[in-house]
Amino acid sequence: MMIEPSIDELLKKTDGNRYVLCTLIAKRAKEIESINRLELIGQDKKAISIACEEIVAGKVKPSSY
């Protein structure tokens, strides 16, 4: 179960739009999977968790997708 970042923090990045948030997370997670598949095998984190952390950090924005 994902505890951090919280859904409230993620929603702030998309102005409260859950659809945009879901689409953004899915697209970025797929991108991470395709690029870093071998690097993810040894890690404890999943691509979705990494995508969420990048969104909260401001590395990925809705306008970039």
C-alpha cells in the first residue's frame, strides 16, 4: 500500500482533477517501465510509486503529457 506521497499532495499538482492525475501517473509509469525495466528489478519500488514521487517533486507536470 502506498502511503507517501499522499493523494492530497498529488491532487494539488493537477488542480484537483482525478482523471488528469490518473492519466499522468499511468503514462509516466509506462514510460519508466519501458526505459528502466532492468533497473526496477532490483529495487523495492514499483514504477507507479516512482511516477507519483516525480509528480510531487515537480519533475513531471500535466502540461508535459
